[in-house]
Amino acid sequence: DLLLSNSCIPFLGSAEGLDFRTLLLDEERGRLLAGAKDHIFLLNLVDVNKNVKKIYWPAAKEKVELCKLAGKDAHTECANFIRVLQPYNRTHVYVCGTGAFHPLCGYIELG
């Protein structure tokens, strides 16, 4: 209904099957951070398809192999699913992902 009434703008990057898990709204700068499978997106709130910035952050290959050897599904479990997007200060966001069952965290500078 929303598409038919022209009252929404679909995010074209979601066609990649990225399985979005977490969002962080930055109203002050008009941005939305979206955590997905192996990716972090920085989107414009006015038009989510304009000036999309994307960070590719996969799990380490050796961790993915260990995950598969443990009997987990390579496509639905053995990836770096971004679970935490937390403001740290005015310039950085704290980010954590599953890392194929070996969690990892870091900071992103929002330049």
C-alpha cells in the first residue's frame, strides 16, 4: 500500500539480502546507521538512496571456517551480523558484530 500510494522510498541496497539487525538514528545530522550482515550503512534521512555510505565488515575467514566446522549454516549463521550501534561521542560510534561466533567490536569515525 505504501509503494502504491507513493508515500515511501524503498532502500535499494536492501536487495542484497543483508538481514538488517540494528538501527541508530542521528537526527542532529539527518542520518540513519543500519547494521546488517557483514555491512554497516550510513543513510540520508531525506532520501535513503542518496549518498549511501557502506562499510563492508565481514568475519575473518578462519572464524567462518571454524563456524562451518561446528555445523553452523554458512549463509545464515557464519557471518558478522552487526548487533550494536551505540553513540560513543560526537564523532564516533561504538559497533559490535557477531564475527561468526567470535564477537568483535570497534569504533567508527563519523566524518
